[in-house]
Amino acid sequence: MPQDPFRLEGRHVAVVGAGSGIGEAIARACAAQGARVACLDIDEARASAVAEAIGAAAHAVDITDGPAVARVLDALDGQQALDGLVCTPSINVRKPLLQYQDDEFDRVIRINLKGNFNVLRAAGRIMVGHRKGSIVLISSIRAKVVEPGQSVYAATKAGVLQLARGAACEFGPAGVRVNALAPGVTETPLTEPIKRQPDWFNAYAAKSAFNRWAQPHEMAWPTVFLLSDASSFVTGTLQVVDGGWLAMDGRFTPPGM
């Protein structure tokens, strides 16, 4: 048994989407736990800024380009065997289904679903070859519940979960674990437009048992758990980190409670 199973010393972890938000927090947490981190992002300047702050490497990658993803991960693995990978990027076009345009649908599917598939396939090939490793994809509470304007996004997040589960079944005999993380509402640059609308922001906060939004670091530490030996028998799961969102059945407290 490791002396501290949550530590990542000696591990080589790639974080896709490390330039901001949850991805940045995960990269920082992995580095704090002793991992050698590679910060990957479509915005190389942002990835480089995070990498410089934590003593990591930075690389540009577009997850919709399958061959490019494979080249970058193969190159990283050539420097030191890749032990862990986290894929965080996604987009959301909030629109009722009847107003959705074909190009908007295609863009959400291409980034959220095809992009995760590209990363999962490339990382899986590497880790299955090494017969070890841990992959974490970022799903969402929207894989389980949905609201108006979120149908396509929710469909992709449910798809990400099923990709992770299928890969867990296929990669498990080689000792490779695959899990999905389901964040609740989290304050990041992508959710800044909601924060500027108090009614919307407060309504989401009220869905948490804590009456607040999550901070990015609160998604990072559960991810470190999934990457570490502390979760050595955990695979094919959806790790929900939502402050109780899925447990709450409305916000009305009956009299006398």
C-alpha cells in the first residue's frame, strides 16, 4: 500500500483544457501533488501561462483534430510514459430545440463528443500499451438532469459518460481506469455571463445544498483522487461533485423542519 495514495509523485499527467477554469485548477492540483504536468489547450498562450506558474510543459492542441491529438500525446509519452490524462473542454449553445441551427448542433457535437472521443482513443491506445493509467473525462450533472435550452449540451455530456463507461470496460483488462467527473455549477470564465444576471446566478446557487456555486479547485481535488492510487479500484463511474444538486427535490422546506 502506498504511504500516501493521494500523491502523484513520479506520474506524468496531461491536462487538456489547462489554460483556464476547471482545467487550470486541475493542472495546478496535480502539480501540487507532485505530478509532472503537461498543460494542453487550444490557446497555447494561456496554457503556457499556467505551465510557467506551476513548472510544467505547455502544448497547443485542438481536440477536434484526431491526428493532431494523437501526435501530441504520443510525443508526451515519448518523453515519459503517460500515467494520467484529464480532458475538460466543452461548449454550450443555449437554445430551445426548435431554434437550434444545424451548424450549432454540429459544433457542440464536434467539440464535446468527438473531441472527447479523440482524446480518449489516443490516450487509451498509449495506456493500454503500457498496461496502466487513469483517464478522467468531464461530464456534467446535465448527463442526469436537463433544463430548457440545454438538450444538445446534455446529450453530449451523457455521451461523454457512456464513452467513459465503455472505455472502462474495454481498457480494464489492461489495468487502465476510465472515469467521468460531473461538476455542478462552477464559477469559471465560461459561466461569467450567468454571474452578470443575478436572478439566474442566484437560482443556480439555490439548487445547491450549500446555497452557492462551486469554485474550480473543488472540481480539481476529486479529479486528483481519480488519477491517484487512492481510487485504484474505481473505474466506469460518474463522480458527482455538485453540492447536492441532484439530491435536492426543490428548495421548499416544509413547516416545522
